[in-house]
Amino acid sequence: MALGDEKCRPPQADEPALSGDEVKELLKEVPDWSKRGKAIEREFKFKDFRQAMEFVNRVADTANSQDHHPDIFISYNKVRLTFSTHKIGGLSRNDFIMAAKVDRLTQAVPAGATA
């Protein structure tokens, strides 16, 4: 099953963060994302503020349905998303599932936007 088809599950308090090797393998499935510290992130650029906000709203809907939320940084037509599983202090499979789901959202981005 593809990452984007999986559903996020609640992390357990004693669940360990993914190992470096596990992170490297999962990054292959979401190649536009990069590891930064204990998180993964990606920046998106849109034609204008409206397109950026429409994208953010689609991300918010998906995040709410999965109960796994990103940190979102907006600067006019740029959006940076950061995923990390705070409960375990690092990266979990959920972060990569959400990255894959967001990547699918970018396939529906209006013309003139770059992701």
C-alpha cells in the first residue's frame, strides 16, 4: 500500500521515533521533502496569496481527517509545512503518510503554482 493510502494512527507514548535508516527509506517515497532536525519539511510556492490559502485549507482538511497536523508557515505566496510527531519527540510513520497525502494535494494545485 502506498503511503498516501495509509491512515495515520495515534502514536503511543512509549513508541520510539524512527531510526535514521527508516527515515532515509521513507524519504525515498516523498522525495520533495527534506529532513530538518527532528522533522520533515517542504516549501510550496503559488501564484498569489489566494492560491496559497486555498492550498493551506486543503492541507488543514486532510490534517483534521487524519488527526495529524503540520506546523504551517505562510509568507504571501509561499507555504512551508513541517511535520514531526511531538508526542514521541521525533519522526513517526504518520509524518510521512501526511507528506504523501499533501503531495497528492499538490497534483490539484491551480495553474501558475509551483510545488
